[in-house]
Amino acid sequence: FPADLPGLEKLVPAYNIAPSRKVLAVWVGPNGKSLTSMRWGFLPPWAKDMAVGYKMINARSETLAEKPSFRKAFKEQRCLIIADGFYEWRKVGKEKHPVRVVLKSRELFAFAGLWSAWTNTETKEETVSCAIVTCAANALVKTVHDRMPVILGRDQEEAWLDMGLKEPADLIPVLRPYPAHEMELYPVSKMVNAPTVDRPELVEPV
């Protein structure tokens, strides 16, 4: 990703990112594109406390232009959230079995994201948070869930970060399911169900 990364030496792998944890994102600042960390769980400026973020980890692509919580961010505060896979759960009877969804190429990719700057009224501390944009699932992900994160193609990332584009008609077309034939999923350990477990074995097939 063509962006500056301040503090590269502090970057550490994460194998099980739960809501409220930090994610790596690309945004556009005064000096151009740069990578930064954001708290996963969108905190609109009017939020009374950080608990609101747990309810706003995702933003539905179909309602971004109308929903008050995301409308401004959709126009002015878009970002790329960097990952190399995501977890979903397959129902088998009454049990849920975790799977990991990746690109067949195993390359890094970017979710379409929205960010927000929220200030704690008591401490005056600012938190930059984000939500992942979702869309209807493609044929592969539909085998485990009816929704999926919007994964942007490399040719779509520039448009998503172009803040000169503000009309829904310019942006909605990129918010579509990623091609199923370029992705795969495989079962992983149930240890991923515990947010406190974060180690390399979680991404290994079982």
C-alpha cells in the first residue's frame, strides 16, 4: 500500500482482532496517505461513551448515504482497513464452527472502512475509531453467512480514498462482493472464539 508508516518498528502481528482492538488502516491526512491504528468499533461524535462502538463494528453498504451515524463519514472520512483474512462461523446443528476466509493468492487486502474522531468529554482524550463496510455475501461466503466485508480491488482503493468523490453514485458501485472464485475458506481452531487468545496457531487449518 503506497502510504507512509510512522513507527514501523512498533507494528506487531494480530491473529484474532475483536471489537475494541486496534486495526491497521490507511487514511488521507494533510501530508497524503499514511498508515495508522484505529479502534475497531465506530464512535460517532455524539456518542456518550465508548460502549457505543461495540454496536457499530460494521456499516451496511446499502444504507451508508442515509444513516445519520455514517452519512458524514461516507462523504468525508473513508479509509482502508488492512487484513489478510477474516473469520466467520458455520452452523452445524446447534454448534458454530469457525472458518477463516482468505484470498487464494494469500495477499494482503483492504476492507472498505469509515473512520470517526471521538473526544471523551471528561478526559478530553481523542479516539479514532472505524467500522468495516459490509455487503451481501458472494457465493463462497454465503455458505456460512449472508453478509461479508467489502474487500476492495486494487483499482478501487484509489476511488475509496479520493475525498473529492462525495456522491453515492460515484462510490456505491465499488461496494460489491469480492469475486468468489478468487477466495477460499477453511476450518480453524475453536480457540478463536476466545478474544483473549491471539497467537499464530489460530490461522492454521484444522
